[in-house]
Amino acid sequence: MTRVAPFGAWDSPLSAALVAAASLALGGLTVDGDEVWWIEGRPAEEGRAVLVRWRSDTGPRDMIAPPWNARTRVHEYGGGSLAVAGGIACFSHLSDQRVYRLDGANAPRPLTPSGSWRYADGVIDPRRGALIAVGEEHRDDQEPRNCLVRIDLDGRDAPVVLASGHDFYAAPRLSADGGSLAWSAWRHPDMPWDASELWTARVDEAGGLHEARLIAGGCGESAIEPAWSPDGALHWVSDRSGWWNLHRLAGDHPAVLRPMEAEFARPPWILGGAHYDFLADGTILCAYYQDGRWHLGLVDPPSGVLTRIPVPFTDIARVRTAPGGAVFLGATPTAATAVIRLDMSTGACSMLRGAGGVPIDAAAISLPEPITFASAGGRTSHGILYRPQSPDHEGPPGARPPLIVRCHGGPTASAQSALDPVVQFWTSRGFALLDVDYAGSSGYGRDYRRLLDGAWGVADVEDCIAGARFAAAQGWVDPGALLIRGGSAGGFTVLCALAFHEVFAAGASYFGIGDLEALRRETHKFESHYDQRLIGRYPDRRDLYIARSPLHAAERITRPMIFFQGLDDRVVPAAQAEAMVAALRGRGLPVVYVPFAGEGHGFRRAESIRRALEEELAFYRQVLGGRVPGLSTESGRALEP
């Protein structure tokens, strides 16, 4: 029997501690013969990234013990910290950023010297006994240098630079015979999803590169994720048509395999992306995003015919073929991300490892509802709505729930329909949540992604406001109890929404940007020119940087705010949040600041995740105490100016 209780005050079986425990991160999935390897980010182990190997006779086993931590900081966001082939695993260790070799029962041994270099996104070259990887050299008072390097698998020789001259490199990939190498590269001021180039070169017997040539990309075209088919044909993903579609080299000319209004890749914020792979006969197994969800399919290269594979997963990543089938990371609206094995002969899927179950009854899970709505300037925007859901509670008659608008980061990320424990934390307590795919989000083609060019801090905010008002106009939520939360670029959207509009009752900023000029001075190389596309050339348009900085409009913020910040954040340094907090407290505005020592850009430790959710919940209940009928503020923290 259900019990009537105020929205936002429902008892939930999903505590913040359980959400933190269920926040295991899975990534780096790769295959070596009959073995499957991946990386697990474990909040319960202070966020340590652990190498895991699966075999049919043993199941999953940890391959490194504490204090080993398989994480690279190339481009600061990392990714691509594991490469495996022929029983040899190479990985980057977080504390010193050196590459280590792991084979047999031996302890990891270093392949690179200590110093100022970082490495990522490598591929093992068994023919020459080397690892080819992205290298990043950090020099005092200079911008880091990026290049491609060759690392001796015996660790005897120092790494050798193979290619340099571009500002960034990614995805070095060897052909099956080891005779050719392909890679992506790009230059300031572009990001890889704006304009990136695809290059190839011949590899000699000593491992040197010769006859390098540009194949595709640049000049407004993004060419990413190169790969070689078993017969030596070069493939990649390009958005030259306006959508990230699969291409291959036909003679000397790029050819699209299957033109579709669908995305066969994600924006490469982290290295090591893999959304397709080749079966033994050359057929391509691929993941693609269309109609608000990810699908799995088979592409026949000669004909370009795509056949969808019926699987229940709505979020799919790291597609890798394996003997008898494939493995990938998959999630559904009712099941969190897991390592999935697909039997190609039967179509059956089995789970090799789950990211941690959410201890909540299926009847308590709020299911995603994709919505579209009109926004400013005639735009149509997108989002995913989650309604309050509980088998044990219902709201008071005539009452409507508070709404949390969530702004994803990037800003090129996107809302996903996979089960998210954080979303269920809110909906199981009687909140509605709208995950907005504002202008600039990925999954809708290049034109939609570029709607944010010159309009960051404006179009994204307009779309979040339009989504909230649309939900209220439909009668789904209480128009007087609208909240907004977001992290990184999403945190900037939160701050702009409160600084330049009076729609939301309160906001929660997770490591958000408050001062755009300070961001230019403090941010890392990877994003050091990104703002000029999103805002305008600096210093020519310094007026926009000032006008759109929430710090310079702090006097216009009239609603309570809570800030969460990692003190080791190198992407958005803590000074950003602290300047905003000081400005708001100086005006006597209720504001809460929750810093986390030892955390960077995104929280990895279970204790940090738990505390942040508990503080945010208490903050919302305090703010909404006078707005939502019957909602008690006793569990809320004091809002001190």
C-alpha cells in the first residue's frame, strides 16, 4: 500500500552510500586471444583504476594490487591507459605516469624513464617488440609537447619520437601486417570534433615512419577512430557529411560505407575510443547512436548494408571483436554498465562483469522518457525526462514534484538513457529530473553540435530554461520548485542560469566555471583554445568573456547556491569556485561550499560521492522547505551567508 508523502521527502532504499558503492567505472576494454581485459575505477579503493583480466576458466581476476593505479593524464582527461597483445600488457601508472609492462606472474616493470613525460592510447607492435603511443612532454613554463613515440618493450632503449609537429595526436593504429600506421592529429584552435586529420605512414623494419600522407579530415571535418580491416583496408569515422559515419579508403579516395543520420562515435574527450571492430571475414561490428539511443549493427563493406543486431542495450561503447563473437560495454534503463560478451552464432549476450547493482526494486526505477521542446531562436531541443517513482509513496493530491534540470558537461556530451544511480537517487525521493541535450550536445549531427559556437553561456542556458518551462507547462512539475545542477561546462551553465535569469529556485555547481578570463589563464593545453570557438576570439572579444562570466554578474544572483570542488582539479581549478563563493558571501547570499581534498575534475572516491549527494539533498530540502507543501527542512543544513 502506498503512503502519501510530500514530493522530495520520500523514503528511498537508495542511500548516498549505496550510490557511491554502485559507481564502479568500467573502461579500457580490449581483447587478447581468448582473454578479455578492462579497467575498473573503484570508488571504494580511493578511486584506484585496476587492471582486470577475464578467462573462461577463471572469470575476472585483478592483475595489479595496490598501490598500482592504471591511469594516464595525457590531455588531463586521460583514457587509453592499457594496451595488450600476445600475453603482454602495458599500462600507465598514475603516480609517476611511466609505462609499465606486465606479463606472467611477474611484478610490473618500467619501460619508460621517470621524468616529465606521459603516455597513452598505445598499440603493441609485436613484430618489432615495441609499443607505439601518444607521448606528452611537460616542460617548465611552456606548453606541453605532444607527439607519437615508440617505446621498447624490453625497456632497454629510451622512447623515440616518431611523429611531431601537430599540437595533438591520438589513436596510433597498426595494420595487421605491421607495415602501416594510421593516426589522428589536430592543431590549435580546433578540438578533435571540430577538425582533425587522418594520417598514414609506412613503417620500416626498425620501426621508423616514412612517406607520411594526409588521408582525410581538417578544414572543418573531424576524422577520428582509424582502424585497419583484416585485409589491410583503412577505415575511420568522419563527419564530412554532417554526421559521424564510417568511411574507408577506396584507392586514393575516402568513401562513406553507409550514409546515415546517425553517429558512429562519441566526441573524443578521452583517448582510446572504439565504436567498431572487424570480424574475421571483414564484416564490421559497430555501435551507432540514432533516435535517442545506441544500437549495435553489422555493416557489410562491399554493399554498405547495415543490419541491426537486436540487443536490449541502449548505451554501447568499447566494441571489440573476440573469438566466436564480441565484447562491449553495455547498459539498459534498468541495468548499469557491464562488460557484455556477444555470441555471434546465437545472438546471446552474457555478462562478464557488472558495474555494481543498484539495490532498488525494479518497481522503484524511473524509466527514461525522451522529449523534444521548442527553445529560443526557433531551435528544437532535446532531453530525457525522469518522473518520481516509488512503489511505496505517492505525492499529495493536486501536488506536483520539484524538478531538477541536469546540465551535462563537455559541453559536447549528451544525456544517456542507461540506468544512472544518481538519477534514481533523486527520483526515488520524489524529485523529477530532466537531463537536457542543449545546443552543442552530441548525437544529433555536426550542425546541432555547432549551434553552441559563439553562443556558450546563452544557447545552453536558453535550452535548459525552455526544458524546465515546458515540463511545468505540461503539468509534470511544480513551476515554483525548479532546480538546476551540472558539472564542469554544465556547472558554467548552472551559474549563468542563476546570474542572468530568475527561473530556478537554487543551483548546484560541480567544479563549474565562473570566470572565463581566468579559465584562459589557468586551464590545460587540450582546452586552451576551445573557448574561442564557443565565445569569440580573445582578446578581440574580451567584452563577451566579461559579459558572460557569472563572477562579473554575481550581484545579479539572488537564489541560494551550493558549490562542490576538487582541490586538485587542473581542468577547472578550485580558484574558480572560491572566487564565486567569496563574491556571493560578500553580498550575504546563502551559499554552501564543499571542497574535496585529493579530488580532481570529477569525484572518484566513494566518500566524496556520498558526501556530495547528501549535502546536495540537504541543501535542496532546505531551499524548498517553504515552496513544496509538507516538505520538512529539518534534515537540511543551515544556509549561512
